[in-house]
Amino acid sequence: MSETFKYTISNQHLHASFNNEYEPIQFIRSGDSIEFNTIDIGWGYSEKEGERIRFESREKETEWGHPMIGPFYIENAKPGMTLEIKINELKSGWYGWNCAGGNKNWQNKVLGISEQPEVTINWMINTESKLAKTEIKDQEFSVPLSPFLGVLATAPSEPGIHSTIPPRYCGGNIDCKELIEGSTLFLPIAVEGALFSAGDGHAAQGDGEVSGQAIEAPFDKVNLTLTVREDLHINMPRANTPAGWITFGFDEDLNKATATALNGMVELMQELYSLEKTEAVALASVCVDLRITQIVNKVKGVHAVLPHDKLFSPTGKSE
């Protein structure tokens, strides 16, 4: 019988980098669920009455990284298998924020705002109205909530400590806004036990995440089910979301990231419909969307989307 393991975030649950030698915080079985809250990427949680609680990584990293809960060791997970992550429930906290300017990263340079003072936008989140609101120069702006976790990862096989900022073949800081509640993410397993970690709550984000942040928010509740798939062998993340099937590519070169995402989608369509590669490419040209996931995480991300309502199987059922 499957179990649900529940956690309230504390320092002993948190780490800020990837390392396949980190001790797991929990051993679970395939099919078990984990439920937890998250803090914001400033390594804190602000109470409504003004008190801010500070947290720190148990691994004492010297460089900043995203606060992640984990890792979780899944029994019988072995390299070459796939970890299926069902995103059952996501509930944003009451506040969020994002910034622009004041930083000499490439997107600020190209927009000419590197030397401008950094601007922080504070958002009030209402989970009942499903809106995030802010005021700028006496104007009220609102965006619909679409919560997702920016970081979902298994541990890389390469030894040593790895930054959480760039996404990689085993997931990480993917920052894909389609990974909302009801989605299933598939990640390659590169080490024994998979060593799954998650964090980085986003209340809403546009494709590209162009300022460097989404609405960065703590989450009051995250519920995920982790299942080991022995029958599925992949070398890059893929997902089945309410928006459609998704494949990913990550690279410093946007063209290379695009090629990886597109090739992954063509291979997926071949699997789904028993097609030749040229046939899959022809179909992809009329129904697959290529989107820039993010441009701000040292490597650029591209995701290819096959919408569920755009292509139908030979039986007449949409995939």
C-alpha cells in the first residue's frame, strides 16, 4: 500500500545544490507521495504580520542556490529507469515578488537597464480569486495565478557539487510554466534511488522569465506522487500536462536547445503513433509549438508542445 510522507520545512530538509552523495531525508517506495510546504527563493518566509523567518541549507554551500526539499531515495530506482512525478496539488502562499534591473546579466544589458536601480515588485496573492495583484505608480495590475515548481530534479551522475541554476538532462531549474497541477513530469534516473528534490515556487510566469524571476512565492502545499518506471527509458525530461505533451532542450546556444526539444518531440510522436521520422516531422510542422521556456538560467530552455486538441490518433482519440 502506498504512503504519503508529510513535511513542514525546516533547515534539515533543505539543500541548495545537487550532489549524488547527499544523504536522503527519506526512503520511500515507488508509488508513494510526498507533501510539503516551500519557502521563497530569498531563503525565508514572511508572516502576514511582518515577521520574517530565515532558513539555511543543511549542506552549508558557499554559493547561493535554490532552497530545495530532499533528496528522497526511491527504492528500486536504478540508472536508466525513469522517475514519474505526478503533480497532484499546488497551493501558493499569500505573497510573492520579482525584480528587474540593477544586474549586469545579458538580458538586462540588451534591454539597457543594467545600470538602472533594481526595482522590486511585491505581489499580494489571493488563492480564492486566483489572482496576484500589485500597485505601480498608483495603478493596480493583476495576473491570474498559475502555480508551478521551478525546480524538479533527480541527482546527476557526475560527481561533486552542481549549481541549481542551470537545468540539465535530469531536470532541475526547468522553470516551465506548463508544469501546473495535473501534470506528470518524467525525469531520467542517473543514480541509485533517483535522489529526487524539489522547490522554487512560482505563482505565475511568462514564457522566457525575462526579468530573471517569476512571481517568486512560498507554497503552502505541494503534493507529488513519485513512481519508478522500468518500462520507460529517456535521456531528457518530458511531460504530459493539461496543455499537451512537452519535450525539453537546454543549452547556452538557443539553436541547440531548440534542436534538442524538437528532436525529443519527434521521437515522442514516433512512439505515440508508430511513425517514420520524416512523417513525424511533417505532422509536427502543423501542430507542435516551440516555446522559449526561459532565457535567464545560464543555459536557455526551449520546450516543444504537442497540444492534446491538435492531433488525433488513428482511433479518433486525442493523445
